[in-house]
Amino acid sequence: MNAVPGARVARRRAGRAAAWLAGCLLIVLGWLSTSVALAASAAGGETAPDLSFKHALFAPAAGAMPPREGWTAVRLPDNWRRSHPRLAGFAWYRIPFDLHAPPEQPMVLFVPHVALAAEFWLNGSLLNPGVRFDGPDGSLGARMADEPVHLILPTGLFRSGRNVLEIRLQGSEKVRSGLSAIRLAPEHAVRSSWRWRYAMQVVIPYAMLVVLGAALCFLAAHIWLQRRLTVVHLLLMVAVISTTSYTFLELPIMRGEEQTVRVGITTSMYWMLCVFGYRMSGVRIRGLLWVIHISSALTLLAALALTIAGEASDRLWLITWLHVAVRAVVVALLLRHAWQRRSTKLALLGLTAALWLVTIAQSNLILMELLPWDAFRWSIVGAAPFCVVLLFFFAERFILDRDKAASEQRAAIQAERNRILQDMHDGMGSHLITALHLARREDVNRAELARTIEESLQDLRLIIDSLDLTEQDLLPLLGNLRFRLAPRLRALGITLEWDVRPPLPELDYLTPDSALAVLRIVQEAINNALQHAAPTHIRLSARADGDAVYVQVVDDGRGFDGAPRSTGSRGLSGMRLRAARLQAALSIDSSSAGTEVTLRLPVSLHAVGGEMARGFAWRRTGAA
């Protein structure tokens, strides 16, 4: 009855949390857009040189100073793969320009895209010292392609008349190298362009790191609450970690091998996300899962083979087109499932995945030289919406799991209270009522009254012992029973032999409820012997044998044949009923030499756990 309202409350809480996170994201985006607008509006009314350089002189040279000859004219942006196909190493660019007078305010040198790394010189002064180039041993240097160049130039660096801007650039035939068009202008004139590019290339990737870190925390909390790590959970964790490592990982390897590692990491990530998306889609197309596995494995093997053949470069990304097509199929299935279920959450997940897929295709088109060399690559930025939706998805799962766990805990506490009350009502309560009726009779048999009260106390002790459960260990329960029985049997002149062979394996189904059932079976076997067999010796034994634990009660009293010694809930029928609910086996062998009661308890009940749970639920509700 309370499950539906509880689920609604949990969904409302999850919705509020998601709305709060979305609000924070909108505030950040609003701040960025406002800053850009203010920067654009601030550009009016001021006059200063605003120069855009789209032509330069070019000369390959390995020296630390520009060469005196060998200069040729090039157009910016300059794509080395087209204009200098086999060039690798260093080259110089020279851009002369004239000024009537030095500017009255500092200027900004803005270069949207540089690959791989470059030093900028103005009139012989180095503008960006400390640039780390790739080493002769192949060690990686700075990754200037990931951030636009924004250098503030003091007015003292400029001259009246001829000025010379020179760029020393290091490139590689393994990675797209070159120089984009250059702009030299006042800070307010390039502020909006630079901020936009900086936000896209630097701020959003770092924000993705925060979002993915939060998503990973929520996923870990979800796994912890579920108390189990499934394949889907593992795939999601690897995917999130892979995305983070792709964005920020720097490896001590050469440029070509770096591309191989990145292709391997991202393909593995997309592989796992495809499996996750396919399972989320709720559609089962025969062979599609194998297509995902085979296409992913072929992409990885092809990248490895090209690397071994010495062809490792950023063109390795072009072999992922097949996998892009497979991802498109999975995204389509996810969107179809979202439409059928009218699920906003799945629709957002599918739409952001589709957007990410489009930006990946755009990056591949740039590598194929079908788009301008210095065009902005949207693949990392395109992943941001998907990561935000993934964060909301995991956050919602965490909130729902937390509320579900709290609800289950409250239900378990209430169920345990009901069980204790029921056990006291059925056992000790019935004994006390019988004792009360006997006490009110004038012809009461004092021995029978004492026995009834003793049975009531025994039942109370059994309930207490069942609650004092050490994990799922049967040995402490039997030890407590021995401690309580020994004085009573000694007073009756009966020897109790303790024959327990530790260690006993843990029983995965042993709860206070099932523990009480085991104790009552053993207690009833001993009570039957005391009431009907007049024994002088009782042996309580327990041992493990294979996948079961055997508990035996053996007495040397009068045996019986045929009908049981007693009837009712405290007789053999009650013992058999409790054993059946435990999914255990109960055998009774009796002869003139005594009686042997054997209870076989399986170590694990995974296959029949539901049956046992239904049996105990029936006892708790039906016995009232």
C-alpha cells in the first residue's frame, strides 16, 4: 500500500535534484553568454589597429633563429598536409606589417589554432617563453592545439613603420599540423572571440571532468546501495573513466602512438556505451550485440595493425567510421524506445547521444580534409550534454535507490517486529495461557503446570537465541542451546553429549526467522525424548558433509514404531512442517535402542530462496 506513494515521493525528490542541477548549468551558461555580450558591446567607440593576417612567408628550418633565405609565400590557414605533405620538424613563418605609430594601448595576439607547438616573436622579442617542444627522443611536448593563443603585447614592443611577427612552429606528419589566420587587435576587440573559443576548448572540457567525476560518484553510490556489481555497472564505470582519461591524459609516447592509444580508449568506451545503450533500448535484435562486439574488436585490431606497420597517425580515426554507423543504430533504437515509453529521460539520453555522434562525424570530416583545417572540432564539446544527462541519470538512480533502501529498512524492521510478536503469540503465549488455565483449576497437576511454564521459558529462550545471530553461523546458536539445556538435563539425571565438529559452513539463508525454526526442531526432538522415551543419554551432534550440514539428536530411550509420540504443533508433524519451509530434509529412525532425528540443512538456497521466503511469509500471516 505504501510502495506507490513512496515511489512518487522518491521521483519528486529526484526531479527536484535534477532541476537544481539543471538550474546550476543554466546559470553557468547564462554567465558565459552575458560575458560574451558585454564583451561585444564594449568594443564600440574605441579606435586602435585591428589587423588580420591571412598571408605569410614560410621557410622550413630546424634552427632556433629564422633563416635568411628559402622563404615562400603561403596563405593562412596553412595546412601542412596539403602545402608541405612530407614536412616534419620545425618551420618559420614571417609576417611583416606597418604601423604609422605604436599603439596607445596594449594589443592582443589571437591565434585560434596552432598545431603542434609554436614560439611567437615580435621585432626580435620572444612573446611566449617556456614553450615545450617534442624532444629528439620522441617525448611529447606542449599541446597548444587544445587551447587558443592569447598573448598581450605591451606597446613598447611595437615600432613606427615596419614591424615583423615571426612564428617558429613544430609540426609532424603523424598529426595535422599548421597555423591558422592571426589577428592582432586591442583586447576588447578579440575578447568575445577568444572567450568563446577558450570556453569551448578549455572550460567545457574541465567542466566535463567535474560532471563526469560527479557521475562516477553517483554511480559508485548506486552500486554500493545495490550491494552488487553487474556487467552494466562495470561497463558504465569504465566508460566514464575512459572519457576522462581521453580528455586529460598525457602519455610519455610519440605522437603517432598517442593517437593509437586514444583510438583504443575511445573505441573501448563507445563499445561499452553501445552495450549499455542496447540494453537500455529494451529491443532485442538477433545478432546486433555480436555486430557491436565484432565491429569494436575489428576497429581495435585495425588500429593496432596500422601502428605495428608504422602507419600510426591521427588518420587512424577514419577507421572508426564503421563503429560510428553501429553507434547510430544503437542511438536510433534508444530514441525509438524512448518514444514508445514516452520517457523524457531516455529521450534526452538518446538525443544528446545523437548530438555527440554528429560532432564526432564532423571531427572525422575535418580529418578527411572536407572541412577547413582550422574549423573548430566539436567532438569533445558535443559530449558535454550527454555527460550532463548521464549525471542526472545517475543522480536520479542514487536518490531512488537511497529512498528505496530506507523504505526497505523500515519494512524489514516492521516485519521483524511482527515476526517476534507472532512467535511470542504462537509459542510462549500459548504455553502461558495453558499454564494459566491449569493454575485456575483446583485439581491442578503441579508437575504438568511446572512443565508448561518450563516450555514457555524454553520458547522465550529460543526466540532470544534466534535474535542473537552471528552473521550466518549455526555454531553459536547450537552453543547457546547447549548452554541452556545442560543444567536442565543434569537435574533430570540425563547426560548431554556435545559432538559438534567445527568449522561449520555459513548458511546463506540463515536469518532470525529460519534460525528459530532450526532451534525449535532441535528443541522439539529433545522434548519428545524427555516426555516419552525416558532416556539416560542424549547426544547433540553437527557436522558438515559436502554441500550440507547435518544436525542430529540421538537418545537411548524407548523407541517407537508407527504413530508418532505426540501430535499437534509441538509434535513430529510440526517438525516436518518447519523443515519443509527451510527446504531441509528431516529423517527420524526409531527402534528399541533409541531414536535418531537427523536434520539435513543445505549450505545454499539460491535456487529455492523464493520458496523459502514464501513459506515463512505464509507462516507469519496465516498463523495469526
